[in-house]
Amino acid sequence: MQLTAVPNPLREGLRLPRTPEPCIMVIFGASGDLTHRKLIPALYSLAVEGLLPTGFTVVAVARRPIGTENFRKQMREAVEEYARVKPVRDDVWESFAQGLIYLQANFNDSYGYDRLHDLLEQIDNERGTGHNHLFYLATPPNYYPEIIQELGAHGLNHSDPGWTRIIIEKPFGHDLESARELNREVAEIFNEDQVFRIDHYLGKETVQNILVFRFANGIWEPLWNRDHIDHVQITVSEQIGIEGRGNYFEQAGAIRDMVQNHMLQLLSLVAMEPPVAFQANDVRDEKVKVLRSIRLYAPEDVPLYTVRGQYGPGTTAGEQVPGYRSETNVAPNSMVETYVALKLFVDNWRWSDVPFYLRTGKALPKRISEISIQFREPPYMLFRDYAGQLRPNVLSMRIQPDEGISLMFEAKVPGPTMDVRPVNMEFRYGASFGEEPPEAYERLLLDAMLGDSTLFTRRDEVEAAWTIVNRIMEGWKLAPPPSFPNYEAGIWGPAEAETFIEEDGRTWRRL
Amino acid sequence: MTNNQPLDLQPNPLPEKPEPDSHDELGALVSGLPQAIAVQDIEGELRRLWKSTASAGQPVMRACVLNLLIYTRSREEAERAGEIAIRLMRRHPNRAIILQTDPAEPTGTPDQLESLVTISCLRPRPDSPTVCCEQITIKASGAGVEQLSSSVLPLLVTDVPVVLWWPGDPPFGKSLYRGLVSVADYLVIDSSSFADPLVEIAQLAARTQRRYALCDLNWTRLNPWRALTAQFFDAPSSQVHLSNIQQVNVQYGKGEQPNPIQAMLIIGWLGSRLGWQLGKAPATGNLANQSLIMRGPNRQNIIVNLRAVEPLDAIPGSIVELHLITPNAEFSITQTPGESSAHVMAQLKDGATMQRVVPLRLLSEAELLDMQLAIRGRDPIYEQALTLGAQLITL
């Protein structure tokens, strides 16, 4: 019998609405990088801040014969290096580590799931975790189907009493068909409200701030449309290359690595209508509407609206950088793109004919993620005679680094003449709030334990995003192959990307 | 979505001392060198100082989200208040107006006011810009003390709240107090320092419906205890125990004079959230150690035991243990002796014992203020806890 949560009267007035119920988090693929660098450090940080429930337990499942004690030691080292909250407190760590248990098992071994089932029962009885289980798939995606099937076959996909949820890491599918297939496989075993598809960008403070900025302030919505906005630019740029992840990147490319998930998420947050309520499905309904409104190009037209690039050798931050094709596990004649620029249109009443320019790439001059809204010029330029060239107003939301929001506008320079210059009015997280924001995974894991899926991707949302990306990939297959590499590491992408936007009478923001 | 800010439990520690700005020329202007000037010249002097910072060539950010008005009774208190105001700059950049009334240190001209003006800067993080705030100290003696409230009014920055922090015992009813509180949006006091808890807590409780919001740092100290207590009952399966609480034991640190206000506030909090009322039977014991009976909404009796024990920290009156007993479970939070942590335990009869260690350290005055200033508006939960707690303490 599911117990209905009623408001805890002691919570009223406290800043945190509620903390999760005691639960067990089962991490498949726990010997991997994600667990070391992100998951356990995030959980430890939550423990230090008292946000984990009493009795919280992690069962780490992986194939290697590590053992619980060694796993705890490894995780202590991981926390020393990667936790946000430092130095590591011995007393809190000891208490937290009591709840870390390692289970060696192969993902396709039915007996391993029997042992997992028995272990969960034992922990529920001994540590009071209430039959609440959160499964985290941190394995390579090819293991997802068999893990999900085995969980179902062993009755681990539901709890009564208690709840069961599953977090699935990106990439969710390789293309539209594989994403649909994976969704079907998940849906055979879990209900949609049990499924949490993670995109860690949504856990970032600054990404959440997009919604607060738009919908907690009354001044922006009247301007947030085609009547006042000329275009939108979304940039997610990395200074580093692929960091040895050739195996993964050769299969993914920039379009799957960044566009299908992070960038389309940012676009949907910028373009969405106000939701009827700040509840998970109401917010996600509006995001899906945006994705469905994005114009699908005919495959033969895709090259008109996209630019692909691949970096060659160059220099970033004063250091020589090899080309993509020289990276580990990358084919010497690889045709995988490391840079993508797109022009998208959201065909609805609010955004008709407003272009959304997206660009993302590896080995660019700096690491920066930014959304900029460029407004239309004034209808009549009173000051043209006095200024070299007036610039339109730009509202920019800096996702990382140097998180904040700034508005650029023209102001008069003090003096006897009517001299006009652009100035910036800035809100910066670092100056306005001295606090370090929590890591994205802290927020997301907490929400998953609470059952709040607002910051997770819904089934139809994933498929709508893949529909757009699939069409682009189809168009690329039909187009003549690009001449790679076509930009050197350390510059802002291929020359075609500059031409691409200049043809529209616009330019990329100089970041 | 959840708000992941852990302000209830433990704020990230404020820096012990703000990092000084490293630019030599700017440092001389903003290192806190006071300038003694007449009150009416304060704004002009501030403008001059800001211009100096601009001409030094280093970009600084002038920030102010609130007026922080602090009443002090000695030079030492004023200096300490100034340091706290600087530490608060990181999250609450402010214009601090420190009122120093010190009979031992009269102003140069009797019955007159003197003022000192500084601009203090800090860089919250190595990669962030320098943030600078203003600090004004007004010294008064003799009849000048009565002029303080009128001198403060023109110095308040518009459009931002006014926080009046009155350490020690606020002289409720006195004209200076009335004058200053009339411009305040928030009144911050600390009931742990009340010299006469019985009398002053009643006076405080009578002020919950005033125009300003009442903020008690003694209540803020309870935030981690409240959060940990609430966590016991977040799970639906645990909520059944809430209505079955039959006994509450609270231990708090004793001092030279007993001050059970914090203990009473946590009982007042529990009672006001769970619909408890005072029982008819009188309390037994004395102010330091007493037992009383409360009545729950189902007419059940709840025994409340308060006991003063040797304090683990320097603040007498602070809670060291909270223990809730129900027929089928017990819940306890116990501060670990000598450590900045607490042992949290939930024990179910015929079931599991769940326990963990959480950080729980004594919060400094600056940290308490920092947490308090993050709350906007009145705190009805505190007001209800205070009203019920004050009734208990006066039994």
C-alpha cells in the first residue's frame, strides 16, 4: 500500500520543503568515472549539509572484484578530490561510509540480481530504508536494456510499500529510432513517473535561473517575442578537446553530445510559454511544445541551416593542441564533427521568423556557455549622427563560467557633446551571492529521491529532440562530405560559421 | 523543485576576516581609516571616498541591499559590530550605521554627535570583482543620544530594508528605542542575552504584531535543530508518530542565571505546529529544571521536561539534547561533547535503529545574522512559537 505524503507540519517555515525518505541508491557501473567524480562526491556533500535522510545507503554494483572496504577507501579519495564541501569531515564521512556497500555482479547475470534483491531486503530491515529504491544506470548505454530487463524479471521494478525509481544517464539513444526503442523497453518495466532521464545542465543554478528570471519578473514577458527580439544566440563552447574519449565521441559527435540534449534544453527554456503551475509535467509540457514547434528542414535544405566543423592542430591558451584525428581512439580519417552551428526557427505565434542561432564545439578559444537575446533596434535612430554605430540591446545569460545576467544598453558619455556608448548592467552570482552554488548532481539526486521530475527529461521530450536532430543527421548524410578538419584548435570554429550568420546581416557575439 | 540552499542546517562558514584588497593605492582608501566628520557632512564625505576609489583605477562594485543599523554601548561593541557588518558583506552588502553610545568615551563636544565614515571592500572569491560597502559610525553622549534617531533617518539608503540590530537588552519603551524602531523593517535581538528572561520574553511576545518583523538570533540558533527534528517525520510512515508524542525531554546548558528561553522556544515550536496547548496542571520544579504537562489535539497529555545541564559550549541556554518519545518510537538529537556535530537517532520498537552523525556547530553571531538576513518578511512560525513559549516560561 502506498502511503500518501501529507505535509509535515514541522516543515512549515523551514527553507527546505522536505528531505527525502530513507532510501537505497543502487548504482550500476559504480567503478566508473561518473561515480568517482560526480555521484559519490555529490552524495557526500549532501550528507555534510544534512540533506540526506537518516539510513541512506548506496549499493554500488560493478563487475570488478573491489569489495566494500576497498570501495569505501576509493570513495574517500574521490571525495577528497572532487567534493564541493571540503575539507572532508572524518565524523560525517565515517557515518556516510557506513552506508556504502559494494556488490560485485555482472549486468547480464541473473544470479547477481537475486543477490541484489536479497541485499536490498536486508538493508531495508536493518537500516530502515523503507523499501525505497533508486536505481542509477551509470554504465555505457549498451547495457541499459539488459539491466532494465533483469530488474523487471526479478521484481525490482516496484516496491510495496515504498517506491522504486530509475535514473538513466545520457545519451538516451543514438538516434530517434534507438531512443524510441529504449523508451519502449523502459516503459515495459517502469511507469513514466518512475523514470528520471538526467541532463545535468538542468541541475545548474544558472539554468534554473532562466525560469526564475523570466517568470518571477514582470518586465520581460511583454518583450519576450518576435515584436521585440531580433534573434537569439546560444553558445556552448569548450576549450578542451575530447580528453581521450575517442571511443565515445566517434559514435556521438557534437550533435549528439551537446545539441540533442543540453542545447535544445536551453532553447526550450528560453522559448517556452509560462507553465500553468510550477509542477514537473506542467513545465515539461511547455518545453515539449517548443520542441514540436521547431521547424523540420527538408533533408536537402539542411546544409543551408547548419555548419559542421572538425578541429585540426592549433594552439589554445598558449599550448599546442593536436587535431581531433590525432586523438586517442579516433580514426585518422574520421568525419565526425566536433563543431556544429545551427539556425533553428520556432514556428509559433511568439517566435515566428526569429532565428535561434546555436553553436557548440570543442577546442574553441574559451570555455563558455551563454544565451544572448538580441533585441530589435529602435524604430527610429535619433542619435545616429552622434554615434559611430549604435548597438542593439542585448540581454545575455551566462551559464558558465562567471555566472550571471547582463543587459547591454546605450548611455550618454558625460561631456558637452551627445556621445553615446554601450554599457553593461550586470548581475553576477559571484558578487551578489558569495556562496558557491551546489553542484548540479547534488540538486538532481536530491530531486530524484524526492520524486520531483521537473529537472529531468520526459519521454516525449527526448523523442521530440531526437526528431529534430535526426532530420539534421539525415540531411548531412545526403550532403557532400565536408572537408575536415576545417578549423584549427583555438579559434571560434570554421570560417563557414561566420559566413553562415553574416549572410543574415548578423554576427556571432564576441565572447 | 526543491530549494537546495541548506540555510536551515549549517551555513557555509563566513570568512574569519575578509580578504583585504591587495591594490596598494586602493587599500589606503578602503582599509578602514576613519574620518571624523560632522553628521551633516557624512553623505558628502562618502561621495568623496567613492570618487577616490574610482580614480585609483581599480574597478570596484558598490553594493547595498539593506541598511544595517546597529546600536552599541561601547567602543569595543562598536568595533565588533563593524567587523560583523563587513563579514556580512559577502551575502548581504549593506550600508552599516553603527550607533555608539558610550558614557566612558564622551564626544569631544558634550551633547553633540561625531561620526566616522569608511568604505570597506572585499573580494568574495578570487575570481569575483571587489565589492565595497559603506560604514558610518555615529558616536553620541549626553543629550546627543536622543538625537540619534533623527540623525539616522537621512542616512538610510532608499528602496532597501532597514534592519535594526540591538544586541543585549532592548530598552522596550524608552524613547531612543522607540525612535529607532520606528524606521526599522526588521528588529533583530538575541533573547539568549536577556538579563531578565521572564520579564523580557513577555515583553517580546507582546510585540509580535508590530509593523516591523521580529527576529531573534536565539530562534535562528534553533534552525538546525528544527530541520533535524522535522526530518524524522518526512517519510509518510513516520508521520503517524507525530500525533502520538507523549513525552519531550529537552536539556540545555546552564549558566550563572538560568535562561531557558531557547528550550521554551523549541517546545513552543513543537506545540504551535502540532496543536498543543498548556495543560491545567501547574509546572513543577524551578525555572532551571521543570516539568509541565501540555495537551494535544486528541486530548492526550504530553509531558515536557526541561533540564539545565553543564553547557558544552560558551552560550548558556543552548539546547544540547532533544528527545521525543512515542509509544512505538523514540527520536533524539544529541550534541556530541567536544565536537561540532550531533548524533541523530530514530529508534523504532520492533524495528530498525537509524542513526547518523551530522555537523552541528555553534554558530557565531555573524553567521546567525547572515542566516536571519536571508529571510524576507515576518516569520509567523517564530511568532507563534514565541507566543506559546512565553506562556510556558511564565508559568
